[in-house]
Amino acid sequence: MNRRSIVDKLFAQQIAKARTPSGEVDLELLGSLVVAAYAEAERDRRRNEHAIAMMVEEVDQLNRGLEKLVGQRTAELKAREAELEEQNFRFDAAINNMSQGLLMFDSEARLVICNRRYLEIYGLSPEHACPGVALVDMLKQRAAMGTFAGDPDEYLAFLVNSLAQGKNVTRVIELPDARIISVVNHPMPGGGWVATHEDITERRRAEQQIAHMARHDALTDLPNRVLLSERLSERLTAGAHHGEMLAVLYLDLDHFKGVNDTLGHSVGDELLKAIADRLRSCANDTDTVARIGGDEFAIIQTNIESPSEAAMLARLICDTIKAPYNLHGHVVIVDTSIGIAIAPNDGVDVDELLKNADMALYGAKADGRGTYRFFESDMDARVKARRTMELALRKALEVGEFELHYQPLLDLKQDRVTCCEALLRWRHPEQGMIPPSEFIPVAEEIGLIVPLGEWVLRQACLDAAGWPEDVHVAVNLSPSQLINQSLLPVVINALAMSGLSACRLELEITEAVLMQNTETTMATLHRLRELGMRISMDDFGTGYSSLSYLRSFPFDKIKIDRCFISGLPDADDSLAIVRAVTGLAGSLRMTTTAEGVETQQQLEQVRLLGCTEIQGFVFSRPRPAAEISAFLRPDRPIARIA
Amino acid sequence: MRASQLHWSGPAGWMDENSHPQPVDLVLYFGTRAALACGARYRELRAMFPRAHLLGCSTGGQIRGTDVSDDEIAAVALQFDATRVKLVAHAVADIGRSRACGEDIGRSLVADDLAGIFILSDGLKVNGAQLVAGVAGIIGDDIPLTGGLAGDGAAFAETLVGADGAPQPGMVGAVGFYGKAIRIGHGSAGGWDPFGPRRRVTHAHGNILLALDGQPALDLYERYLGEEDIKGLPGTALLFPLIIQDPERPEHEVVRTIVGINRDDRSLIFAGDVPEGWMARLMRGNFDNLAAGAAEAARQADAGLGNDIAGDAVSVMVSCIGRRLLLGQRITDEVEAAVNEMRAMTHLGFFSYGEISPHAVSGCCELHNQTMTVTALSEAA
């Protein structure tokens, strides 16, 4: 209905309503109806306008709210996007900087993720590992490049089947360039899996190195005791069935400690390496040369027919080792002692053989070193006795079983005692007096000689302090004492404690001390002499080049060894030597002492030859400290030696 | 079926439009509260139709033919050839018993040959939605339940229903139609236009709406009404009905109208439930669209009668008071539009506080607001 007809109709209704029962139109009523209709229309218009205005306002408000919300959400989204991007960046950085190659596959065996390291390991380019590429295609590519061995399809079937059972699939592959790659495939929920590829070449090498180090000596790269025992065990087991004979040679360098102490550890190490090389050259390929600690070596000599083959090898080794070494400008000569045990005679198991070879070595050393000994069944007892002595020696110093005896030296011109030599004695509570020749070498070997020497110095000074002022005391110094840095303070201390004047102390050294002719030793000797002490050369003439040593140090006294005196007065050569020595000493202003003068003729002879002093039974045996005091009493008349 | 229309007015008293068929089975009457409250009109009708069931209610205006009046009583007397009718009356003491009342009515009327129910209820003291749900719960959705809630003009003070008795507040009366001959057509349509944003019912108890989108409901209405119409509350709230929608059944929309306000808690009281969580939108009427809605309801009702009717047909139009407030003098537009769509010769009706009719889409009987609801009655040949 159009607007016009609506209005017409409304107006018609209004006229009808305004019509009175008489049929006339009540104009007033009609007017009010028309006005009311206008008012209604106007009100409706206002309502509509208001409602629309409200709605617009509300919608606008809502829009603003929404815009704000959208703004907020957009900002949040952007922040999250940035965060995600950052996260992705970190993720990428993390996986691409892994030391392992990393791959992830979906349940269809298609690549999801692949990092850079994987490409590097197999030399693949990125297009070979795009997400979505099938594993089998990647494997075929690698097979073509030589980094995958086997059938890609078969491997894939095996892999998928194993992973489906929830198992990790691990394998180690070796690439043509010898790199070793460890591959671990780990199943994930949902049917995919993660694979890691790690280059373990270095680790493997390190493991091998560690395994080698565990069984080899780092210095010489010879097998160590562990590998020696293993090899020996293997040989013994294998040989037991065939009655095979083998020898275990146990070596120990003689006086190696001296090399280390005097020339330093680097020279000692060089010496050990050189010795290792020489030992290798002596042994057969089937033999095992091992370093089992310090200066100890061992050789397993296999497939021998008789012990004489072991003896031949031992001799070869002794000769080979003995040849001089030129190390950092030092010429070094060492000897070796060798103990030999033969299987199966001397033992059928590793421990027993090694123990017996060691015991044989002990025997060789006791025999004077530089030689070899076979194991003998009674060695055990001897070794035990030796061990017992070692323990007893240590105890003896603690409990005071040592004592000093003194042998007087007679000045031939003044006809009086000018000096007494302190001589060490061990009064064993059960065995009685034990001679120095038995215990001094042992004390040297076990390192007891230094504290023992100190005790001797202190005690000798104390004793001498009670003697007449013109009587000196002579104390022997061992090479070990001279090497020891504490000698000077020990001497000074001994003098100070006793109150003995330094000029009354004579220190006797042997050629062996001068053989270790180092700056330290010479400096010590000079220092001692500066302090007023007299330095004597003991046992002169027994060494190789005694005369030359006289040039190296200004000795105060030369003690001519008893071996020259014992030949007097008949042996011409002894006579010539004594004469030469006294002559030389006289021209060098040294006094001379003839040791071991036992007879009156000998006495007369050395007097004629020009010796200054004599020492020997002809005048006096060594006497205990208490006795020597009485012997030296000034009122005691000196026994005239006719 | 024979139908004869009659009406009453103050100066003229009852006027027969036709000679009444006797005996009359059912008289439906609609008048202002002022006209009905004294009970005299009921007694006059009873005297005229001693054997008929008399069912009527107070209104917000009556429809007779195409006329709309405020001071008359419109009535129709019906005589059925092959249809039995049964009337029940029920007093609702407490609004919370609305559903139970509906169930009682349903139980009283339900029968194998029940063909339909026309129900009139107090418009203020009964929760119409609960009442309808109660009846429908007993009789099922296949049997049409139509009618409306009594009105009280724009006053919203008291409504009356009379069912074989003088009209009283708090009453519900319902008449059941039985047998195969009766033909009942029904239609319901609004024609309102939703506008403005969709809002969520964030706080409500039953038919009391406290908040939309967290804002007090009355605030929203007042803002939209403007100062001029705020004075006319709660009547003027009818200008903006609310269309509500269950978000889980978005196609199922129901229009709710306001029957009261509470300035203390800033709430609005509706003629039916406004469930929390449902979506709501304000609606606004456009004169032409409202009339078109009425025409649509009439078309549906007329079609529902079928083509095998004989004798008279009557249409009972129940239109919302809100429509009348909005349309003013042009209210006749919608009545005419409806009448023009129907074959029935006899038309009457009233402006209500709620309309009852099956939902146009779901077919479920429901309380509607702000609609034109048409019930057409006739008998088969």
C-alpha cells in the first residue's frame, strides 16, 4: 500500500469515527483525531530517530571497543609472532649448531627436519634434504655418493619394522674416508622418528689411545706391566699344551738413580727411551719387551729350546746396554743386572714367574751387578735374609745399635797420633758385630746411607771434641752424602753441636765421589775446605784414573790403598806406585797416608818412600770410642815403633 | 459450525449482530478490565447463554471485524455440529506454580480425540511460558495450543480471566475441542525488525532480566526509549521487544515483551523466560512490516483450516499490546491486513500481554510476545 493510500485510508477511518449518529461529521473530533495521528507519526519519527541515534552511538562505541580489541589482539599477535620467530630462530640456531646431524621423519618415512650438520657429515647439498623428501631417496643419493652401503629399500624396511616395535635402532658406520659415524634412530609417538648422526671418529681414536695408554708405558711406548702380564698369561696358556719353554728376563739398571740425581730427570728419561730402543733391537718379533716401572724392564722370550738361549739374550742385553749413551752432550754409561726365570721349570703362572725373575735379578745385583743370574730355588731364602737385614738396618739406627770405632794414624815425622779415622760398626743384638762390607752396600741401596752418614758425622765430632786438641778425626763420606744438598748444614751442625774446631775434621772421599764430577759436588767440597776442613782422597789407586782426579781438586791428603802396601816390601810395581804417589803428593803439598801397614818392614819401607803417615795394625787396630780416648791421653807414652 | 458475533458498549449495552443459534456451546468474549471487573457483563452473558461455556478475559483493546476499540466487549457465540468442548478453570495462587497449573489443565483436557486447546490466562500473575510448557508437556506438541494472556491496556495493573465464572485475576481458563470434525488453523508472526548489536543475557532469573552484556537491562531500555518514553514505562518498553535465541539452536527465535520493570535492581520483567546465556537483540516496529506480519499469521491460520470446511468459520486474533502502542491509530492497518487474508466471516480478538501458538518453525507450542497470533476455527463438512 503506498503512502498516499495509507493516509487516505486513515483519514477515511477518522471521518468514520468522527461521524455522529445523525451522519454529520464532528469536525472537532475529526480535528483531534488528525492532530493525534500527526502527533503519533511525529512521536514515532522521534522514537525512530532517537533509537537510530542510540544504535549508531552504541554501534560506534562497540566499534571503538572492537577496534581497540583488534588493536590489542593485533599487537599481541605481532608480539607472539615475533616471539615465535625468535623461538624459530633459536630452534634453527640450536639444531644447526648441534655437533650431531639431526633428522626427523614422519610416519610415512618422509623428512620433516634436517640440520646442517647432517649435510656436512655426508657432503649432501640442501636440495637432497628438502622437507618431504623420502628417506629412501636420501639413502639412494648417499649410496651414489658412497656414504651408504647396502640396499636402501631393505634398510628402510628393517628400520621401519624395528621402530614400529618401539625399539631404538642404533648402528655404527664407517665412511670411505675412515670417519666413523654413530647413528641412532629413536621412535616417536605417532609413527615418526628422530635420527641422530654423530661423527665419533675422534672419540674412537681417543678410546683406542686410552686403551693403548692403559697397556703401554707413556715414556717408552713399551708394553707396561698390565700388558706384560696379559701376554705372559696368553703364552703360558697357549704353551702349556705343547710343553713350550719361555724365559722371563727381569732387568734393572745399575745406579740409574745416580743419573737422574746428577744429570736431571730429562736426561734420565732420554736414557730410558734409548734403553727401550736397544732392548727392542735385542728381542725377536715374538718377544715382548716391557717397562714395568722406574728403571725396571722385562722381556718375555718365547719359543726357546733351552735356558742357554735366555743366557745368550741376557749377555747380548748386558753388552748392548753397556755401550755409552750420548744424551744432551753427556756421555752416560750404565750397566744392567738381569734375573731370568724359565717356564715351566721356574713357574707356570704369571705371578710366580715374575716373582722368581725378580728374585734372580736380586741375586744378580748381589753378585756385583752388570751381570745376569738364573733363578735358583734357594734364592728365595737369600732374598728373605736380605730383606730381614734391610728391616734390621732401619731399626738399628733408631735404637742405636751402631757404634764408632777409631783407628789412629801415626805421623811418622812427629812420631805421634795426629788423626783417628772413624769406622762404623753394627753391634747386632743377636748376630754380634756385623762387618761394614755386609751392611754398607745394603744401606746404600735402601737409601739409609745418608741418615747413617749424618749420625756418623755428629757422633765422630762429639767423640773427637773430647780428644787432645792436636788430634784430628777423619770421617768417610759416601757419594750419596755428597750429592745430598743437606751435607753442608749437617757438617756445620755437627761441629757446632760438638764444639769441635773445623780444622780438626778430615773428610775422606773415594774416587766414586769424583766420578760424579758435577758442579754441585765440587762446589760442596770447596765450601767444606773453605770452612777449614781437610779433604782426603781415600783408597787412592784403586780406580781407573786416580791420578787425573788429583788435578780436579786440591786434596789435603792422599790415602794410598792397602793393596799397594800389602805388596811391600817385595813387589816392585807397588813400590814404584807408592814412590810416585808420595813424590807427586809432596810436589802438590799433600800429605800421604799408607793404609793397611801391618808389618815393621812395611812401616820402614813407606817411611823410606816418604809417606807422611801410616795407618794399620802395626801401630793400632781400630778401637772403640771409650778405648781410643784412653789411647790418646797425653800422659800415655806413645809406643815406640822401632 | 455457526458463529454469531455480539458486542457490548457502555451507552448501548449488548447488541446482537445476528440472531444467535441455539443452543450455543461456547462463547468467547474480550473486554477492558473496567468493563469486565464488576462481573455484570458475565452475568448478562450467562443469562443469554445458560448452557454455553463462557471464556473471556480483560484486554488492551478489542478487535471486532476490522475495528479496534477500547471500551467495548467483543464476543462470539459458537454452536458446533460435531464437536464436543470442555472447559476448565484454574486459579494460580503463586506465579511459581505456573507450570504445575499448565500440567493440571493438560491432564484435565487430554483425551484421545482432543483436537486442540484455546487458553486464556492472567497476564501478570502467571508465567505464560511455564504455563504453556506445562500444558504442552502433557498433551504433546502435535495438538495445537493457542490463546493468549489477558491484558490491562498500558496500565499493567491487573488482568482478569473468566471461565464459566465472573472474570477474576489469577485465573487460567482453557477450552478443549474434541472430535474429528473440528478444524483449527493457527498462525503467528511478528514483523518486527531486529536492530542494534546482539547482546548476551548475562544475568536473569526466570522471566526477570537483570543484565545484558553485564549492563543493567533497564539502563539499556531507558537509553533507547529516551526521556519522553521513560515516563511511560513499563508500557513504553513494549516499543522495543527483545528477540531471544538459544545459541545452541540459532534458528529458534522467540520474541519477549516487557510486562514490568523494577527500578530498584534495574531489571525488566518479561511475559516469559529469558534464559541466561541466550543471545538477545532489540526489535523495533515499522508500521508496514507489522501489518505484513499480521497478514502472514492470518495466512498461516487460514491455510490450517484446510479446504473441507462447511458452515461458519471464526478467527480469533490475539495481538500484542506493544503493537498497538506503536501503531496508534494505524492499528487497524494490521487488523485489516489479517482479515484480508482469511476466508472466515467472523473476526474478533484482543490486544494481549502474550500470545500462545505453536512456533512457526519448530511447531512447539510456546508463548510469544509482540506477535499477531491467529486461531481459526471451523468444522468439516
